[in-house]
Amino acid sequence: MKREIHRWWSPRLQKDMEVVVYGHWGFSLLLFPTAAADFLEYERFQLIDAMRPLIEEGKVKIFSINSINNESWLHSSMMPHHKALRHMTFNYYVTDEVVPFIRDNCKGSVDIVTAGASFGALHAANIFFRRPDLFKGTIAMSGVYDLKAYTKGYYDENVYFNSPEDYIKNLSDHALLEAMRHNKKIIISTGQGSYEDPQSSIRFSQLLWSKGIPNDLEVWGHDITHDWPTWRKMLPYFVKTKF
């Protein structure tokens, strides 16, 4: 399996950021880490090994990026306003730097699907719904789609516009809604075991349907917990069967 690590100085984030690329062909899967983890997290927890057959056959090419959650919502001593601003700069890093990098790495226009687990699921879904013109779909695993779950009561415009449950509920822009509705693949998945929150996924899926946005809700069993064995099962299954 081809594996490359790329690094550049991010003008948006004002720091070096790494991306690891797995594979040589296929649609592009953009992975967002959980919590405060880094770009190699999915490799360390054997999810890349679980994806290896799909990568090697050219079904998918994976791009795994760093998070900056420990510089925003998970930074205990940072002022909430600054956390929200830092969160917003991360969005622009993804859309203005990572997306062009993926296109250049793939030698042209390519379908890009976002994906992540836990806090990474919120990021993956949020980036997709903010910019459906850039992405083909999203695979959100074991997520909560209300950013306020992470803000300790803080709320401002930047929280609102990064909390999909909030802004989609009030979304009326026809062109933006149409971009979410047509020729996209949206997967909202959860288990029902320990530390999972299936109601968050069910509620978010129902909200999308209320806006005419088709999506696949996958609620797995009570033995499916909020942990890596779950995501090592889910992601290969969704990539293999739904893309």
C-alpha cells in the first residue's frame, strides 16, 4: 500500500500541518481525527489496516489530517470567543488548503467524501454541510451534531454556523439545500452500546429528512460501543457497500 506524508506551513492556521495519504487511486476519503488526536490516529488504531483491501484495489484513496481541537474547544484555558474563532480558521484550512492539495495529489478533479468518528464525525459532517459544492458526501460515525455539546454553554455566531443541528434547522437557501440533496451520499451511523448516543444520530437524520435531504441512517446493535472496534467495522463496510 502506497503511503506518503506531506507537510506544509498553513497560512490559515499559522503552523505546520501534516497530511498522510494512503493509496494510489479511487475516490478521496478525507478523515478527521477524534478529540485532540493527530493525522496518524486512524493508522495507530488499525482502521487503515481494516481499509487496506479497499485501498490496495483502488476503491478509495485516503487523506488523514490533523485536528486542532486542542487549540479550540478542548483547550481548557482559552477564552470561548477565541476557541470559536480558531475553530472557524480550521474550516478554512480544510476548504482552502486541504481540498486543493487533494485535487493536486489526484491530478485533477476528484470526488471527495468527508469522514470521521466521535468529534471527527461532527467536523466531517459540518464541513460537508457548509460546503456541499466541494464534497460528494460524508460518513459520520458515532457523532453528536450540536456543537454546543463541546462549548460548555458558550454560544455565538461562529458556534451557530458550525453546529449543523442549529443552522440546518433554519436553512432556507434553496441553492444550498439543492446542493445537499442531489447526487450526494450522506451516512449517519451509530451504535447503541456503551458511550454511544444513538438519539443524536436519529435526531440529526430526521432533521435532514425534514429539509428534503436524503441520508442513510445506520443504527447498529447494543453490542456496538463508542470505540475503535466499531469504527473499524463501520468504515470499510460503508465504503465497500455504499460507494
